[in-house]
Amino acid sequence: MCYVLVITQFVSLGMRFDDIIGHEAEKKALAQSVASGRIPHAQLFEGADGCGLLSMALAYANALVCKEEKGENAAARIKANQLIHPDIHLVFPTATTTEVTSKPTSIAFVKEWRQFVHEYPYGTLYDWSSFLGVENKQAVIGVNDALQLMQRVSLKSFEGGWKCVIVWHAEKLTVAASNKLLKSIEEPPAKTLFLLLCPNENQLIDTIRSRCQRTFLGKIPSNTIAEHLKEKGASPEIANAITVQAKGNLGAAIALFDKQSSHGVYEDWFVAWVRTAFRAKGNKGVVLELTAWSQELSAKGVETQKEFIGFAIGMFRFALLEHYELSSLSVSHLHSDFKLNKFAAYIHGANILPIIQALEESAYHLERNGNAQMIFTDLSFKLTRLLHQKAA
């Protein structure tokens, strides 16, 4: 059976394997493994959410579970497309909310999860946290999730064939949950596939990672992303600019296109920050303004704060390229009257690495629930000093 004939049978979220953008070699390999029946029981899909990790996993799971079903309107395929197939088990990070006040599990949020996946097939963990309204919390996959999952996979397959477990952002498994899941991965029930999705295999515990066959989904070609954005209505100029910023991440490109207003807010924060930091050296009154800015950012959710830091890193890199007259390598579209070329005079080889390091360290401490106001205040004072550092 040729590759095209194999993949056109498999449907996920209303699309076929060959509708997934990019990753032709990986799609072919996965389709052939289903067709041949050679299925490793534990597999790791590694890569960014925005590169289609979840869509690929769902397509693969649906292909395997619905393999014997003929026709796109078969009952099993309809259930799989709607994320309600009883033999496809979905596990994902959660946190307490006003409705679920203790011991949150994936089952408690499955209705919200289905809606999220259908609306944001390239959604990130930040998008999911925002969708639930828990940006200020660290979503995890706890031991109760693992216990529930072990109970479900121990039961006989509803359709009589394969069962598939998809663990989205498996790096969020707690140590206790990882150890519970490890037992099922080491001795899986018959015809049970564990699909672990993770941005980086090194974030998983060694005992789980060593038992998984790895499939890496890398960056999507820039021309492919640009064409997709044009199909969504972007002008060639905007499509090319966003593609450069997305760096091979289709989900990031779509988010930049769909949420340009949100990034306008980040730009406003950034402009106010660097302008105040530049004026703050030796001026106590302006230092108070910088402290007030830090206090304002500290009131935002952790994921929003981390997103802003990522945006700021991108802006500093744009400025560096502008400084060395390499702006043709990177295109930025600003919403405000901020003059990037004037700002670029203060970003150079002597201070760019310390600035990026300070930003990345701040994101690290936010990830570990550090005091946000202290983190942003310290970061702001460092920026004040670094902006006035002379070029080598």
C-alpha cells in the first residue's frame, strides 16, 4: 500500500495525516508502523507545541485505534474526531480552579480540554492555562491522574482493539505520578500505546525516557508557514515578518497573526520599561517609577510574565541586529512610535549576553514560584546598569 493511500484513511480533528503541515518523513514512518502492525508500546513525541505535536499524536492514535473502521463516517472515527473515543485516554496538566478546588485531574477538565483542542490545535501550555484562567499557577500532572489512568487502561478495550494514552506535556508529571506511570509503561496491558508529548526529552525522568522510542518534530520550513499565513488572510509583508519571528514554529506564527493586539500590550510594557530604565540611572524619582512598573508586572499571572520575558528577549535581539546593520535578517512590526533604530545604539556585543542572561534567569525563578515583584525589580535595576554599559 502506498503512503498516500495509508494516510488518507486516518482522520484527526476533522483532518487527515496528510493535512498536518510539514513533517512528511515522520508522517510516513508513523503511517507505515500502523499499516505493518509494528507499534512500540511507549513512544515519545518531542518538540514544540506549535510544530503540531498534539495534532500528530492524535492523528496517530486515531489511526491505530480506528484502523479496522472503514469510511470516514464510521462511528469510531466520529468519536475519535470529537475526542470522545473511549479507547483514547487524554492526560494533561491541570490546576485548582474555583470549580475544582482540590486534587485536580484531567477527567475533571475533559470538557474544557476538548473545546480547547478544537479551538487551538497548536495551543501551548500557556494557552491552556489562560483558557482555564490559572495563569498564576503551575499546572501539573499529579499522582491522582496517574492512578485514574492506570485503572482505565487495565480495563478491556471498548472497541476490542488498541488503546492509546496521550500524555500532553509529560514533563509536568510530578515525581510520584512519574513513578506510577513508569509501572504501566514497563508492563503495559496488551495492545496499549503510551504516547508522551514533551518539548525536551531531558525534562523527563531517566527511567521513563529510556523506555520510549523517540520521534522528534522539528521546525517547519519558513515558506510553508508564510503560505499558511497568506491563506489565513495575511499580506505578504506581514506573513514574511511573522514567519521570521516564529522561527519555524507554526503555532507561534498563528498566534502572532491572530493575537497581534496581545503582543501590542507586551510592546507597551516593554517600551515603558526600557525608557524608564534608561532614565533611572542616578535619578531616585525615576527609580520609583521603575519599582512601580515591576509591581504592575508582578500582579500578572506567571505564564503571562514568562510570555513577556520571551517577547522582551526577541526585542533585544531585533535591536542587536539593527545595531550591526543586519536588520534584513529579522523583521519586526511595532505598534507604537518606539524608534528601534535609536534604541539599537545602546544594545551591542558588550551587553547583549548579560541582558539575555538576566531575562532568562528571571524566567527560571518565575517558573519556580519566586517572588515576582522582587524578580522584576532586580531585573529592572540590572537593565538600568546594562543599558549604559559602553560598547567594547
